[in-house]
Amino acid sequence: MNFYDLTRHRFKTYRTGQLLRIMRLTIIIMTAFFIQVSAKTVAQKVTISAKNAPLLQLFDELRLQTGYDFLYSDEMLKMAKPVTINAKQQQLETVLKQMFNNQRLVYILKNKAVIVAMKEESLLDIVNSYFARIDVRGKVSDEQGRALPGATVKVKNADRVAITDVNGNFVLTGIDEKAVIVISYLGYKTKEVPVKAVMNISIESVNANLEEVGVISTGYQKIKKDQLTGAASTIGEKDYNQRTAVTGNFLENLEGKIPGLVYNSISGAISIRGVSTFDAVKRPLIVVDGFPTEIDLSTINPNDIVSVSVLRDAAAASIYGVQASNGVIVVETRRGKVGKPVFNLRSTFGFESKPDFGYLNYIDSEEMIQIHKGYVSSGNDARYYYQDHNPIDPVRSVLFDLDDKLITQGQADAKIAAIGSYNNLKDYTNLFYQNRLTKQVNFDVSGGNEKSTYLLGLNYVTEKPKERASQNDRIILNAANTYQLTNLFSLDFRASYTNNQRKNGKIAPYEDLLPYDRLVDGDGNALPATFGEGRDNFYAINKEYNEAAKAKGLYDMLYYPYAELNANSNKTTLNSFRAQGRLNSKITNWLSLDLGGAYENEQGINDYLRTDKTYRVRYIVNIKAKKDPVTGTPLFTDLPQGDFLSKQTIRNVAYTLRGQFNANYYSKDKKHNISGILGIEQRRTQADAYKTTFFGYDGQSLVNKPVNLQVLNTSTPPVFSELGTYDGTRFRSTDYFSESSNDRRFRSFYGQGTYVYDRRYVATGSLRIDQSNLFGVDPKYKNTPLWSAGLNWVLGEEDFIKPLTWISTLQLRAATGFNGNVPSSVNGPFLLLNSGLNTVFNTSQLYYDVASPENQSIRWETTQSYNLGLDYGLLEGKISGSVDLYYKKTKDVFGTMSADPTLGFNQYNANTAAIENKGLELMINSLNFNSTGFSWRTGITASFNKNKVLAVQTKDKTSSYDIVYGTNLQKGYPMDALFSYKYAGLNDKGQPGVYDRNGNVKIMNTYGDAIVDVDFEDLKYSGTTTPKYVIGLNNQFSAGAFDFSFLFMYYGGHVMRVQQPNPDDINYGYALKGSANYWKQKGDELYTTIPGFPEYGTPGDYSFAAKYGYTYGDRFVRKADYIRLRDIILTYNLKSERLKKAGITNTQIRFQAQNPFKYTFSGNDIDAESIDRRSGVRSLPQQAFYSLTLSTNF
């Protein structure tokens, strides 16, 4: 037996034989005579305090206070229990008695030494020990309460071991009630806990910032990372909540954190490993706490999320079958923890300044006047385009009057100068837009005991959007409860309710206005725009005709953009309810049964009130009025005067029922582990929508008036009526009445298995059969299985790797399998018809047309994927990450097929196309520096994706314009391929030309008999509009009480078209600055690329096609790569002893700036993130958003 002298060098062994013999003899004598007797009273007093501290730690403290030596064996201390003690100025012997109480050890005081020895058990002790045995049942979870399957639970100093099952549960029978169990798990700190009959044990991760989660949740099961064969990533609560999700969309916090995941921060769209479909569902499947969700994602409270797992390949996601082709995002939310009630409060305030419309680069009044002057002076003023009743641009009106000698040059100059002195861009911004303000409050309380836990939460978000007359409010109530019903049964129940309220007026698009249109007068009253809504000058009437129409009793028919803001009221209320439960039954130590399900109900009501102050109501009521043959006054018999109130109701209901066996078996020598699941699932989703409209509605009396829909729906040629209106047949009953219903049903059988040998070799497999009412009856399509298989070689456990101490973990993964996808527009194998009333020949005759023909061969889209991955950890986990190579091919993609028109339809959808995606994904996490007062961590994710259409049916005859501007798919090119004309510049007539494949220049014309076009082979492939490379760089710094982080996002490898100045655009929207520098005379083609105007130097030629060669020319395609500083976050952790004593902990103040900086590689004048990359039309860019968050626990 070796003894240690703690007064000199700990663990230093004395090997002198004589001294060793003396010590042994002394121990034997003292043990024989004083085994139950303490040494003589020691007068020395000590003070010591500790909680669950090892004996060795207390020995050190007592040695320092008393000078006593402590003699013991290393084996003895392994059997000691942790000690909790709080002694102030007590005698040493009293303290030692407390320390050794209920220990299997005794102490002896002798000559300034404390000698530790084993306690001999008496016959009574042995009898008591036999009867003092209990059965221990428990659950092992991480800091956030997530179950840890496969954790090792060992009885200390005994040969008893249990392994937790898929739900983190374990059972140990016949255990000494004084025993201590040791819990260990890869990536987590080992923990020792005294046993109890029922235990809930939480363990901490070794390095929470680098590797927060040791398991991947698939929704069906939890898989240890070292047993994963597919491609999946998880971020935990701390990493997820590094950023405040100010929009309320939980997806925004995933950007830059998960390789392979691409998030569009403007649209909110998300994709994983590219897009694998044309028509079917493109969004990844979202799973919340184990069950898929079909309702609005705003019902998910980001503050409740504890982990998000992203399943990227077939081996990880194929268990979801026909829903998993686009990947799966699994969200796990918070639950209560054992302990006293804990209250969490977080409040966030956000600010964003009003938008800057100057970025859109629209021409101002002065430049537009220059273009108008050139238009009229060219000799083609197109007066025939303006009928007597049509409104006319005020500048052209002056120029026409001057040309007709109705006014002098001086008068014309004065009038035009007055018009050009005003630009409405500033007034437009101030009248229709405001600073955006948001406020969010999140509050919850949680707690529980060994038998049950609870969490009750509330989240409230209110937003004053940047658009005036708008307001958004959301409230979420949620509850999460767990119950340990018996030793064999446990229940998990969750419920949430969300109420969304949205209200908005109508913002007139700036494109509706001329830059010199005044919006309000000096008193703030709305003024009319020159043209009608939508820049209409064909159906609209001018002021003179409007006064005449009003005199006859008709509505004012001028367009007042500012009045539209409050004359339209669009209110939406969305109520969502979700409840789910799961009952777990422990059958054996390695087998359990889960019975559970989820129910979702979403009800939405939209009330859209258009008062008779709106242009749309006034216009439609007027054009449908009849003239009284006697009085000549208007009769509103078919469509009454008054407001329009449209009410739309939507209802989405979904449920999932699931029964599942879970197995997790270990052999006695722990070298073999077999785990898996086997289950059956039933799902149904129903979506119903109904819309009706009340005409002549009076909001005071709540009554409406009848209408004659048969007459209103009648198609009539546009005609200027005797009442002074121009009937453009703008009434379509489908705008006011509609009804739809969708019912989808699924039944699935599935299984998954994992075999692990010696913790080094892992094999997995899964199989799922989906049946649905969406597919045909052909058995070869109806019961096609979707499967996956994978291997994992845990190299870090190999003997030839272990000596390489700089390698912490290393594993190689390989997997293949099939996923599926369901159609979005094809409603199964059935014949679907549209019905309506014949308004041309017989207004009472019912007719049908084919919406979707019968197709019994309809089947799901199938994606086969291959994945090869490497996971690594270096330098004790200071550097970790993964590398994944993948290839996936999707066949039976839904595409459009041409049909014989005599069948009653021209085309139909069928499984005709194929797509491939291949790429590389990287993730690197590093702890760059770590000291007591400062740390620096870096996270890098990188995704590289290449997409290609392998098969698609194209139209027999497709114009080049459909290809360069439309979404016409081409075999051998990416789905978002951008094609352009080979721009040849201007000829001496100012006309833009394009090159064909032989280098000949063509001036295109797609109208009339002399059609000139180019073939597909004459076009240039410019690239893809979808980023091929996405890289996220996240740095986190901690210095004392401050945390600082920033996230850079790089999107690259794609292109964008950039809209060019074109004077012709003043007729159809808004021209850009510089449009006045167009071609005007021969020779200008040497100095400008902007075509001539009007119509490229050819008066009276209205061929629009010629301009396409310029607008969609290859010269104006740019590299779209950009870098965005997505956020900067500064957090102050308030550490105050006063707060701590008051029970207030984890208090933080966080300042966050989102999108404060961007850089576009091809020129910072363009925001490559917000532009329409296909047309080149600009949209308002994302502005910097600033928020301040205060959070605390108490």
C-alpha cells in the first residue's frame, strides 16, 4: 500500500522500505483497537464550507488551517462520497465527524496526522445493506433539457452499468441506496450523483461554445454524433440565441451557422443543397418537437428554441419519405427543469429609418422634361394615342399647345419651368413612409420536481412598419409539461396558441406618378395624379371629362394616390393552435414504445374594405352604370354605389398520429450496440378557403345591396359610354368570389436501424413506404419504398490514431438513399374541372373546362443522393468541423407536357423532368485564444452548389424573349440560368442590334409580317442568378463582462442583369437617370449605347421587340457577388452581487445592428441582394436595423 504526504508534494510516494513497514504496522494496530473510537479531543478550531466537494479538496483546506498531515490510499478516496459542509469555528474532530458521516471510510487522529482507513462492516451493516437496495430509474439530459441517448450510467466502485435509451432514460435495479452513479457522455463533463429512486440528471458540455450539442434530433429519434452516417448539423441554444431574431422569423438566426443552408433575408425563403423541383414544394420540411408543422412559421417563438437540427442528405432525412427531398429542419423548444420556479424576461426595442427612394435612380422632373421635348420635336408626338377623354402629361400638353401656336415660346418656357421646379420624391417618402419601430417582450416561468416539470410562456411583438397606416401585432402563449406517471410511463405534452393581427392601407407605387405630380395641396388635401391607377392613361379620363361625368351624377374618376392610403383598409387576423403529446412506455431496459400525435388548426380572416373613395370602386361602379332613358342620369342597378367589403376565410387543419417502437440494446461486453425505431404514421392536411364580397356596403348600418353578377361578368368591348366612362371590362367575379378545398392524406410505414461495433464501426439503414391520395393506383408507383444506407468509421477510436494526441475526434461517413417530394399544383390522379357561367352566348348556361386531366401514373418526385463526409476535432477540441461532398439527382420531376387541344386542354403536368445538384460543404469552429479574461472564437461555414436541368420538355416554338426574360427551362443549364442577347450596339438609325451565331447583326421585330428573331443557339448563356457559393464568417469575443460578435456573409458565383437608362421607359414605368442621353442623330452611336427615341428613330414604328436587344443585352450583365455584414452584436453581462442576492441572474444588455454594411464586387451602386437579377429592376435595399435587448432571470 502506498501512502502520500500531503504536506510536501501531493501524490509523491515514499519507497523507503523501513518507513513503509512502520506505517503499515501503525495502521493495523490503530484499526484493531480504535476502529469505532475517535482520537483524543483536539482543541484546534477550523472554518470550512463546501457543496458536493470531494474529500481530497477538504483535506487540502484542513491541512492549510491546522498543519495536520492526511494519510490515505488512492483506492480509498475513489470510494468516498462528495461532501456538503458549512462549519464556522468548530473543533477539528467535529468537522471530521461531519465529513466522514455515511462514508465507507473512518479516520484516526494521531500525532498531528489524520489517518484514513476502510470501515469494517459488521453483521448488522451487511444485513442493512442487503435490505437497503433500491431500483433507480432516471433520465439524462443536457443543459437545455434535451435527452441524451447512449449516455453511460455506471455505479461507482461496482460492476453495474446502464446505457440510456433514445429518450435518455435508464434503469438500474438492486442498487445500494447510498451508492453514487457516474454519468459520462462524449463531449460532456462526467458527473457523479448520489442515487435516488427517480432521477433527472443534467450534464454540461465540455466546451459549450464550440460543440454545444452532442446529439442530432431527427424528430423521430435522437442520434449521437459519433453514430451519424448522414449529413446533419445542429446548433444549440447558446449559439442560436447569439443573435436576436427581431423579425420574429426563427429562420433568420440560422444564416451562416449551418453549411448547405441558404437563407434569403429579404423574402424569408430558405433552401438546403439547392432546389430539386420545378413545381412541387420547395421549402424544407419544418418539424417542431418531433412532428411536422403545416401552419405559419410565425407561430414558432425564437425565444423558446433550444436547438435546431438540419438534415441535409438521404441518410439523415429519408425517414420522412416523400416530404424530405428539400431537406428537413428539426426544431426543439424549451421545457421545464427540475427545481424551484425560474422566471425569464427578455425585452427588445428595434428601429429602422424610412427607406431611401433615391437608390432607385429614377429620373427627376428636369430630365423627364428633356425627354418629352425630344419626343415631340422628333416629329412623332403620337397625338392619336391620346383620345379626347384621355389624360395627357402636362409637359407634352404644353409642347402640343406650343406646336399648335396656342401659346408663345415664352409662355411655354415659363409653364415648363414651373413644372420642372418640383420633384415629389421627398414628399412621397414622407407621406407614405415612416421610421419602422418594433417592440418585443418575452416572459416565461418554468420549474418542477422529479415527477413533473412545467413551462408557461408568453411572447408579444408589436410593430409599426415603415409603411404608414400599417400595424402588426402578434401574441404567442405556450405551455410545455412533462410527467413521470410511473416508473414505466412518462408523458410529454405541449400546446401553443398564436394570434396575429395585421392591418395596412394602400401605398401607391411610385411608378404610378410623374415626378412633378403633386400629392397634396398646401392644406394637406389629396391631389389627383396625371394618370389613373397603375399609370393608366388609356381607360382613365382627363379633368374636363371628369367634371362632366360628375355633373351627371357619377363618381369622381380621378386618381388620388394619397387618399388611397386610408381609403383602403386591409385587416387580417390569424389564429393558430397547435397541441401535441407523446406517451412513452418502458417495456424493457432496451425497448420502449412511443404513442403520440400532433394537431394543428389555423383560422384566418381577411377583411378588405375598399371605400367609395378608392379609385377602384369609383371606376368600376361608374363603368357599370346605365343611363336612365328619361332623365339621362346614371342608374346603378347592376352594381350599386357604396363600399366594397371582401371577406376571405382560410382554414388549415392538420394532424399526425404515430406509434413507434424504440430499441437500444448493448451486449454485456458493451462492444455491440443495436438501436433503431419501427413505426406507423397517419397524416392528413386540409386547406379550405372561401371569399365573398359585399357591394354597396354601409359600415354604419352593416347592410349591403344586391348586384347582377351575370351582367357584370358579361364581356363587352371597351367603349366610351354616353355617361362619360370608358368600359375596359375591369370587373372579374373571380376577384371578389372564390372557393377552394384541398385534402391530402398520407399513411406511412417506416423503420431505422443502427449497428455499432466497439464504438468504431457504425452501419445505418432506413426504409419508408408512403401511401397517399395524391398518387395513382398503379402499385409500382403507390408502394415504392424510399430507403437509405450509411457507414461511419470512427477513426478517433483506432489504436493507430490514439497516439496522435493532437487529434481529438475523427470520423469518416458515407451514405446514399432516396427522398421524395409531393406536387403543389397537381391534385392527384383525378380529373379536375373548372366551372363557370357562359357570359358570351347564354348568361345562364353552366360550362366546364379541364383544370387538370386524369393521370393514373402520377407519382412523387424521387431524389437519390450520395454523401461522403469527414468530422474532425483537433487540439482537444479547439478546432473542429466537418467536410461533406454530395451529389443528388431528382427524377420524375413535375413538368409541363403539351397535349392535343382537341382533348379539351393544351397542356398537363406529368413526371417528365430531371435535375441534379452537386456540391461541397465545409464547417470550421476554432477557439483561437482563451484566457481568464479574454477569449476569441471563430466559426466558418461554406457551401458550394452546382445545379443542372438534366431533362425537360420545352415548347416547340419559343420566342427568344421568353428565354431571356421568362423562366423557360433549358436542358443542360441551371434552373435559374440567365440568357442574354449578344448586343451589337446601335446602328446609324439608333436601333439596337444583336448578333446571331454567325456574327450577323439583326434588328429584332416580333410584330407584323416581317418577324425578325434569333434562335436559342444565338443567345449567350450569362450564368445563373442563384448564388453558387455561400460563406459565413462569425467571430465571437469575450472580454470580462462584455461579449462582442459579428457575422459576415458572402454570396457569389452568380450574375445579375442591371437595368439601363432607356427613354422609352417613361411610357411604361419609370426611366432611370441618364435616359436623356439617348441617340438623337447619326453619329451618336459612337458615344452612347442608349437607343433612339421615339421607337429607335423610326416614327410610327411600335415594335417593342427591338429594344429587347438593348434591355437584355449581354453587355449589361454583371457579376452579382456581394458581402454583407449581417450583424454586429455587443452584449454587456451585468454581474452584481446585489442582484445575485436578490435572486436576479443572467442579466444582459445587448445592442445589435443588422445589415449596417454591404459591398458589391461589380459596383456598390447596385444592391445585388435586393435586385431582380433576371429583369435588372431595382428594389429598395435592406436598411440597417438597430435593436436593444434587455434580458434577465429571477
